Amino acid sequence: MARDGDDRLASVTLFTTMTDFTEVGEINVFMDASEVTLLEDMMWQKGYLDHTQVSGGFQILKSADLIWSKMVREYYLGHREPMFDLMAWNADGTRMPYRQHSELLRRLYVDNELFEGKYMVEGRAISISDIHCPIFAVAAVADHVAPWHSVYKLHLQSDATELTFVLTSGGHNVGIINEPGHPGRSFQLSVCHEGDRCIDPETWKERTPSTAGSWWPVWQQWLTRHSSGSEAPPGMGAPDKGYPPLCDSPGTYVLQK
């Protein structure tokens, strides 16, 4: 949209989003060419990668917390954890379509095409620097999926008129599902305007004051400030290209057993 001059978006919000995949953290063990080829072969047979396989990979990355400690508590000590909202949300996985997942792994993680200006959409390369509307980017300090240092690298690519960067306590899930009222939550926030100098992430973390509580109210105020309230959301599907919507949101997938 930014490349082609479509300026309907008044703002952009990014949650734990990497745009430079040079340093991806622990997940790098799954990102060599042979592993990606294996996953592509698995997806080719069904057309997707099941959410149980995706969640299993993330559990392996934090096996001490997500596998072994749970086994000890539930099967050795007999302490069954009651279901709570975040656990239920996390268990509600989604299948990854073959093309989407293949491009994510090979073109972004392995080849880092987006950062290098080689990621093609409709035959032409796209660039993060083309996005000039205000951006609100959130990273989590204990994120093992999208390390916050890598998320912070958006500063090196962005030419947005206003880049608000938030580093919140918690990990990949808790950092985002971070509603007000939880004790011990905190966040750091800075605003970088077009033309401002960029500092390294550790210096930024040392200099930026911490605020107790959830970052959600700040985001809500930011959205209100940057929203016109007059633009209707785009329609579903792409009827002009021969792809009419199959059904109303959220689709029939959620009804499957």
C-alpha cells in the first residue's frame, strides 16, 4: 500500500514484529535450509502445517518451562492446573497455509529478503521505509520468538513520521495479552520522529524510564489520536480477482472438531 501510494491507513500497529531476521534468537535452530525443506515437504502433503506442530516447536524452545516442569507438576506431583483465559487463548491455534508459512520461513527467516529490499509483491520489491504513517511497535523483554533487540531494529528501516516503541514486561504472549490490573507489569516507551537520531537498544533501555502497569491505555489513547473514525474496513475476499468471500467471518474452520 505504501509503495503504491495507497494512504488509507492512518496508522500501523505492530506486535512483536521482526523486520530484520539477522538475529532471530533460539528459533534459529529450526531455520537452516534442511529444516525448512522438511517443513515444506510436510506442508505440501496437506496444504498446511497443523497448529499442534507449530505449538510443539515453540514448546521445545522453552522445554524447561513448557514441557518438563509441567510434566513434573501434573504427572509426578498430581497438581492439575485449572484452565484460565490466557491458556485457553494460547491453545486455540491456527493452521498455517503452505505458501504463507513457506515464504515466512524461507524468504524472511532464511534469506532475509524484506530487510535487504528483495521481497517481491506483485513483481515489485517492497520497502519498510516507504511507510510514513505513524507506527506503534510493541516488543516483549522476555520474548523467545521475536527477540526485542531484533524488533527494535525497525528504527533502522523506518521513515515513519512518528515511531512509538514500547518494551513491555513478559514474554511473547503475556507481553501482548497485558490488560490493566495485573501486579508487576511494566513497560518502557519512547517516541522517535522523522530525522531523530537512533541509539543502540541497550543504551535505549538504560535511558528510557519504566512505567508501572499495562501499556494498553497508552495504546488506546494513541489510536484515538491517530484515527479519523470515518474509514470503513475493506470487504472480505477479492471478488474483482475471482475470489468472492466463502462465508462470513470467522469462517467454518472454527466449527471443525
